[in-house]
Amino acid sequence: MARKSSIEKNKNRANKVAMHANKRSRLKAIVSNRELPIEERFRAGLKLNEMPRNGAKIRLRNRCEVSGRPRGYYRKFKMSRIALRDLGSAGQVPGLVKSSW
């Protein structure tokens, strides 16, 4: 099980990302638009820098929803490899069949 503080920190980041997504995307569009004057693009870049860093989507970490483990994460199941194996062996993951040959 991951530390509780790490899990909560990631949840807070996810909330900030959702809160600032629209404004951040508008500012990024202005900054990357080469047809606008350089002064306007520069001001948009400064405003983007003033926004909280934890509002950026890149700062989110994929974590297992069962254990909070950050590594060995399967996106399709939103679980780590360890939790997936435990729940899959117990037959609690729909569509997952343990292979044997």
C-alpha cells in the first residue's frame, strides 16, 4: 500500500487539473498561435507561468485504485500488476481469464 499522503497529493493535483484545464488550454493556444503579435503571446506566456504548477496535466501520476501503487500500472484496468493478479485469480475482474498451457 502506498503512503496515504502520496495518494492524497495526487488527488489534489487531479482536482487542480480539472479546475484550471480550460484557462490553461486557452492560454496555450494563444502562446502557440504564430499569427498573433509577439507581445500578446508573451503576456499569455507570463499568465501561464503564474498559474499553479500542479494544475498541469503532466504532473498527474497514474496510481492503482486498489492499492495506490504508482508502478506496474495497467491503464485498461486502472490497477497495478499485483492487485490485478490478486483480483484476477479470485475472479473479480470481468473479462480477465488466467492463461495456462
